[in-house]
Amino acid sequence: MADSMGFDCLYMTGFGTVASYLGLPDAGIATYTDMVNRVTAFCGGTNTPMICDGDTGYGGLLNVAHTVRCYEQAGAAGIQLEDQEFPKKCGHTPGRRVIPLEDMVKKIKVAAESRTDANFQIIARTDARTSLGLDEALRRAEAFAKTGADVLFVESPESVEELETIGRTFDMPLLVNVVEGGRTPQLTPEEFQKLGFRLAIYPASGFLTVAKALKDVYGEILARKDTQGAVGGMYPFSEMCELMGFPEVWAFDRKHAD
């Protein structure tokens, strides 16, 4: 649906992907195989360039190289790699720990070397702000920039002042993660741009909205044993069929009918 709406770029969220695919928390449970399966499905069903969450690269340096190559082959326009320890945890949640800086620098270097298309973007994320403070997060992001990252992603700044500090520290594309109810202030696009950010992702918006809608309609069924009062808030069944590609199935069936 997002692919049909004219966005410049789409983002495959780890939280939402693991939740929808496995019904589990984004806490290092999903494997490389799980995630590359989803990258292939998402990119195969869309035309808009897509940044895909690559977590920690799913292992050591050889794993990072393999992950970058396979994400690129699957159709991703870029990969997000983070400096968390394994098992990683979703950003904006507690308990995140980071690996030594020199280890992450090697991962970014290998990632940049492993892509076959120079336009494939390496988004380098640090989760150091929450556990080690903003200064350490800035130190790490600076090292990532020198190593070959195309976009810097300092996860979970906790105030407008911190966002401003990040923006004035770097003269390169910066990404801000906007999670409704998360740690980072939600500003307007104009405010983010004025602070120096070039890209904003809204990874939770879709699944939070869908979860609320599901809870509401299931509550309606439980309370009333009926959905007539909720039909006005539903996506039309005919349009859902079209969205999922059923007209092509029906056309195929007609063409090959006995």
C-alpha cells in the first residue's frame, strides 16, 4: 500500500517485520534467514527504493559481507547496520548494549566494500546514546562517517537540544527515527530539516495504527457479535482483493479455463 502512494523511499522495520512474521519481540530472535526472506518479499512486491533493517549483520565480518550482498541482490536500496551486542534489542527499548567501537568500524568498512553498486546505501546506526551518553554516540557516528557510511543514524536522542547537537556535528545525511511514544521528540518535517536531518523514518506508525484498529473491531465483535457498526471504518473488501493481486489471478483462471 505504501508503495502505491508516491513516497520517495520506504523502510523495512525490524520491530514490525519480526512482529508480523514471527509474532515475537525484536530481540535478536529473528535469524538472517528470516530477515532476508522478508527483504526479498518486501522488495519483490514494491517499486519504491527500500532501506532494510540489517540488525547487527547477523554475526562476524564474513556474515556482514554476506548479508550486504544478499540484501542488495534481494532488491534493497540500502541496509541499516547497528553497533549493538548480540542479541540485539529494538531501539527505544531498555537494555541495549553496544560492541567496542573498533569492531563496529570494521563492520562498516566490510559493508561498504561488499556492495556491488556504489548507490547501495550503508546506514550506520549507533545505540550508544541510551547506555553510554550522547558524547559517546557522537564519537561513534564520527568514526562511522570516516569509515564509509553514507547515512548516520544516532538512535534515541532524548531532547530537541540533543537533536540540535547531532545536526550541527555532522555535514552529511542524517536519519532520525520517529517512534510515536518513543524516546525522541516528534517534530515537524520543517523542524527536523532545520536541525540538519535529511531523512525521517516512521517505522511504528503503520503497525500501531493497525493494532489499534484490530483491537477496536475485535472488541466490537466480542461485545455485539456483529460488525455492522464498524463497517464504515474498514478498507473495502473489493479494494483489498485488488491490492493483493487477485484480479491477475482471476484473469489467469479465465484464460486457462477448460
